Amino acid sequence: MNTPVLQRLPTIDMVRGVAVLGILLLNIVSFAMPDAAYFNPRAYGGWHGADLAAWLINFLFFDGRMRGLFSFLFGASLLIVADAAEAKGDDPARVHYARMGWLLVFGFAHLWLVWHGDILAHYALVGMAAFPLRKLPVPRLLGLGTVLVLVSTFLFGDLTVSAWHLTHSTQPGGSGALKALVETFGTPAADHITDKLTLHRSTYTALLSQRVAEHGTSPLSMLMVYGWETLGYMLFGMAALRSGLLTGAWPPERYRHWFLWCWAITLPIYAALAAFVLGAKFSLFAVMLGAVTLPGLVRPVMIVGWICLILLVMRTGSPLATRLAAVGRMAFTNYLATSILCTLLFYGYGAGIYGKLSRWQLYPVVLAVWTLLLLWSPLWLRHFRYGPFEWLWRSLSRAELQPIRNSLASRSQ
């Protein structure tokens, strides 16, 4: 039954807060090192000792799952906003597409002006496609989401097969395609790494030019590669909201049961994939098969386990839960603030330490950023209803300045 949710949910804020913090565990590599290091520690940053342990922990527990949490929550929030608009007598389509249109603007501004790893524009585009599906019953949301995840896995599998053939081909015609795959998933040539280090340690103008030239329309190409999975995850998030999973409506025993089963199924699979990739010494084919393609089949199950674990741990209303909820309420602002802080730290127009830390040495930086977000978010929300970028997004979407002081309006989603 599609029971509407018409109010802000602390449970969603807490899960979103964990996702905001957790995604930095992966994004920090993209902020600090050449792109291939994100998927392949052998590309840059170290792949032995503590550096290998940092990769392994992320691969087993976080890689893809924090992004997946965001996608689940985006789908759930889409429903909440649409339901609230309908309850007020507004046109939910107009409200939704105004929000997505401005999110797309924010995404491109973030992509061009701050960081090439933007996800906002992608979510805006996929969110536009997700809206007409919001009325589907839970079983059909789950079924269609599963089909989309399988399509995504097939596409990555096809790319992986292509990598295998290109790697073993004696024909020179595939060298350009192979080079592109190596520079994304493999171990790039030394001159490519040198070029990336030089660029990111240079001026803001140089980086801006490179982002516009190389990534200016990347949300469109990203839509074709990742859009299937992202749309599937948004549908899963809608189902999670409608079923009561994200609202906290399940009894504790049910959350505990689902958490244990989800992780009991998926963690051994992730461990086996890690062993395969390690045994192959992070070869291009092993990374694409074991770290990119096959995890897509089990990732949604572990994401559900993560939701259950977060809500189990945070049910107590502890100070940490309150702070995490505050971080989640300001997820848009905190996501952008993280990009600004990290690019200022790593890029040449800031502290300029791009490529100067090994993989494990990035995580004290992560802890420092986490601390800042956990401290400043509740302080801000003592005085204001929304984060600054949430307020701006809301005002632009409604074509009217919205009240921001806590005393001026009641709290609502």
C-alpha cells in the first residue's frame, strides 16, 4: 500500500548523515590522487601494508554502498516531496521538475567550478526519469529496480569482456580504447600520472579549463553508464520508504534479522572478490570484473543491511545520532562543503598536497572533515531551518525567498 509520508523523518536524516560522511572514505582518493587510484590502488598511492588495508576495508564495507545509500535516499526524498506537494494541493510534477532543474544547475556549477567528480547533475537527470514511476506498488518497484541493476551489470560485464579482448589482442586498432580503460581502471603509464600531478598542483584557471574541456558534458555520458543502476537504486529507496524500512517502522528484531542475513550473504562474496583481485595483483581485467562488475549484483543487498544497522544503532537517540541527523539534514550543503574543503587542501591553488600522501595517510584528513561536519551542522541548525545551500535550492525552486530562521516557520520536509 502506498501510504504517503508527509513529514521530515529523523531516520532518513540519520542514514543520510552516515552516507554523507561515508562517501568521503571513497571520494578522498579522487580528491587527492589520479583517477585510476580510485578503482586500483596499484595505480597510485600504495598497495602494500597499511595502504592495502585501507583499500581492503573500503572495498569490503563502503565502496559503492555509500553512493548507493545516497541513491536510495534520493528516491525516498522524491516521494516525500511529491506526497507533501499533493497534500498541499500543489502540482507535484511542477514542484519536482523545478527542484531537479535547479539541482542540475548546481551540479554543473559544482562540476565546472569545484570538482570533476560531481554526482548532483547525475541525480537530477535520473531523478527526472524516476518521477513517473513513483506510484508503482512496492513489489513492482523492487522488480523493476532489480531489472535495472541487472542491465547495469550486463553493461559493465560487456565492458569487462572488451577489456579482456583488448588486452590480449595483437591488433593495434584497439590501443586507444585500451589506453582509456587503463587510465580509468588499470595502472596508467608514468607520463599520464605525471601529467595529472602537474595539472592538479597548478592554477585554478588550468584546472577550470581542463574540467570544462574533459568533463564539461560528463553527466550525459555518465547517464548512459551509471544511470541504470542509479535509477534502480532510487526505486529501491521508494520501496524502502513505502515498506517502512526507512521510516523506522519495523520492530528492532526485524532490523536485526535483515542486517544479519544481508551481511551474511554479501560479506563473504566481497571477501572472495577481494581475494581474486589481490591474487591477480590488480590487473585491469581483475579490477574490472572483481571490483567493478560483479559487486553490482550484491551491492543493493548490503546497502539494505547498512540501513538496518544504522537504524538499529541509532534508535537510542544518542548525541552521536543527533549529530548525524543534523549532518543529514544539511547533506546538500555538507556535500558541497566537503568538495570545497578538499580541493582547497589538495589542489595547487590551495595547500597543493595533491599526490603527496599515500592511501592510508588520507584518512586522518577524512576524520578531520568528519569532525568539522559533526560540529558545525547542529550549531547551524540551532538558528536556521536549513543549510545555506538547501535554503538556496528551496528558494530558487519555489521562485520565492524562503524563511530560514527557526522562529519564522514550522519544520517540514
